[in-house]
Amino acid sequence: MGEKTDMKKALAILTAFILTALLQISALAADYSLPEKMQKQLNIGSGLKGSFLITEEGLEENTLPTALNRGQFELRGLALADGSELSYYIYQTDDSEAQRNKTTLYGKNGTFYLESDFLPGTLLSLAGIESAADRAGARGGENPPILSLAVKVIRTLQGREKTNWDAAFTPYGQKAELWLSRFPVETHYLNDEAGRNLLEMSYTIPFQAVQSFLVEMTEAFLTDEQIRTLLDPLLTEEQKAVYLNENLMYYYREVIGALQVQDDLTLTRVSDTRTGASVSTRLRLPLDRRLFGYEALQIEQVSGGSIICSLTDDQKMLMLAWPEQFSLEGSFEHELLFGRYNAERKETDPANLSLRVSLTGAVSVSDQADADGRLHENYDYVCRVIQDPAVLGEEYPEDGLGAFEPLQVQLNLHFSSKNAQQSPTTAEIQLDGSQGEKKLSISGTFKTAAPWILTAIETSGDLSVTEASDEQRTAWWETWLKNAAEKTERMPEVQMPETQKTENEDTQP
């Protein structure tokens, strides 16, 4: 059961991860790319129209793909340019073109509402990502939750304000370097495989000194007007009253002083003696196991190579590695590593995994318009995931790893549009995922369109998904799946001719 759940989670996460690349594609010509054009049109209030088809094979029952298998759905969506409201809905049509099997997602001021013919008489409400983050981070204490700030900061750093944030936090990096210079350093001269002469500088800092530095930085942070100016529009009044309150410095001293850590902080830097360029940096930060569940966080960065983050404990570890120059723009080829291991794993715990993830992207842009005056751009992405015990190494026995069949997700995107900025943009999407006998495909065509009047839904009497019990959420989901499986109109199942099937099988690698 756990392995099936892992497969579904992995497929969903990887699919979403690759789809996110759509928003990261940079301009490849003097103007911006067609995906950017489409996004800009939607941002200023254009509508979105299209249809899609989901097909699956070999997936377990009571899942979304099996409930909607071979169901052709229409999609309509519109978001106001100011971001205050949106309405997206999918539906099928009967012989008279009347809408049926409709599911609507309506959003207003950061709250989303869901109503569906598959869940009649029920209006569900969902907190936006910021509220959901705060709910996830709430521990039942008196202080207001703060995880929403991380979401807001990430959004802010993607915009023009990033320069202001860099300027505001640069002094804190300088203070850290000055603080580090107070401690003795051990130096060693090394030679690497490329014949370079290297200098290794190692610092060992008692955690008590780390605690004192954290107090010092917190005091500076709370009295920094530049920082307060940046955070002011991102925090609620309740959050500001707690987290930016200079009078609560005594509380922060108590929290920092109560951390129970036995080990020292270690920092190792390696540089090229001839050029002075950094070769690698490794930081090991001890953690309070009561709070974090792990004893140490280690971050290692190899110049021109990978960034490796790992949480470790005597019996378990969690590791993620990605290229230092990771980017989903243009054409690319990356390898990511993921490891999770618990020597005392129980049957209900997540499986131990040692995964190697390959991400590739290829972009093709036509230089000239076709006979109809349309420009074309193609984006092809492939994600392959395999279990490789070498990712974790011999320290973690291979026989302790859970089963993981190779997983592949392929996304092909074809965009087309005429040159004028107001011309509609069309996106044809083909997404295929497979793992062993399990297969999932989503194909669809979508295009921007002139806006229409956004129709709000009645939001009174809603039931909160986030505040409901696990049993209630499960009941809603099972009812939706049951009705979707029974009521969805399905396309005929296409049977491949035996001759063609044989030809295809003969050409398989």
C-alpha cells in the first residue's frame, strides 16, 4: 500500500515540477516567448478556453485518473487583472450541448471555493497557500503562525523588489564573515586530481558561541529600519506585534538559550591557491533533535558542481542534491539526487529510497511564420527517476531500500500564435507518465480568448476543507470519486490493430 502511495505522490510531484517550467521559460528572441505571451495575456484578464482528455492504464481503483479515464472535458477559466477573483471550471456536454458533470473552482481574496456536480449540495472552501502555510505551521501555541511569510518572501524575491532585499541583507552576510574571523582556523594544503594546489580552511565553533551570535543578529534585525520597511507590507498587525517587537527580545534570548545541542558548528572552505577562487564549502550545523527530529544539517556546495543538503541522525537521514547552476530555462540537462533512509523504519513509515533523477529540456523555435502567419515554439521535457543505491552509498544497506520501479514523465508543449500581441495564443499539451505497468496520459489544447463577465458563485454555507476532520475529507473525496466514476461520459476505448501492435513491439528498445 505504501509503495502505491509513493508512486502516486512521486508522479504528481514530478508532473507539477515539470509543469512549473512553463513559468520559467525565458525569452529566446528579441521579444518574449509564446509561453510568456500566453501568461501575460492571462495576467491582464484574457480568458482561457480548451479541452483535455485523461487516459490511464494499470492504476489502482479509487484514484482521480481512473474516475475520469477517457473522459473528454471542456475547460473555461478567467481571472481578473487585479487578482481579486478567478473562476475556472470543467464540464462535459450532452447531445444538446448543455453542460453537465461540472466542477467549478472560484477564488476571491485569497480563499477558494469548490462546487461540483459530483458532490451535490456541498460547497467546499480552501484557504489560499498563505493561510494553508500558517495552518501547517501552527503548533497550538499563543504566537500567531508565521510560515505565510516564507511564501510572501519567495513571491517578492521573484519581482523587482529583489534588489532592495539583497541590499538590506548584505550587511548581515558581512557581519557573519566578521564574526567568523574571531575564531581560530586550521589550514591544510592539498592537491586535487586536476593538479591544482588547494588551500583548506576549517573552523570549529562551540555552539554556545553560535547561540550568542544568534542573539546578536536577532537584536540587530529587530532594530533595523530597512528590514522593518521590507517586512511591514508582508506581515499582519498581529504578526508584527510579536515578531518585530523589540520588547520581546528577552523571549528570543530564552528560546535560543534553551536549544539543547552538544556538537560544535564546523565550516570548511577549499580554494584554489593560484586564483583564490572557491572550490567547495561545507557547513555542518548541529540541531536540537527535539525540535527538528534530526541532529545535524549539512550543506555542501561544490563550485561548478552540486549543492548537497542533508539532515542526519544516528538512525536516519534525508538528502537532496541539485546542480549549482540549476535552471529550467531554455534547453537543459540536469541530474538531481534524493535519499531517505531510516534504519528503524516501521511498516507505516515512508519507504527508504535512493533515487537518481534525470531532467532534460529541449526548445525549438521557428524562425519564420507559417502560411497562416502563425509562429511556432516547441518545448519538450523528460524526467526519469531510477533507484540507485550508489546515491546513498555503502553506509546505507541496499537491502533496506524499498522497491521502486523506474518512473518516466514526458511533457511535450506546442505553442502557436500570430505576431500581434492581441492575437490569441494556443497551447497543445501532451503529458505521458509511466511506471512499470502503470500509465497515465493527459492531452489537451488550450487558447487565450477575449474576456467574458466573471460569474461569482454563492459562497454562503461553505464547509472548510482545512478545518474538517480527516474522516470528513476522506468521505468527501470518496463520494466525489464514486460519482465521477459513475457519471463521466467516456470516449470509446481505442484498440490498436494486431499488426500495428506487433510492429510497435518489434521496435521497442
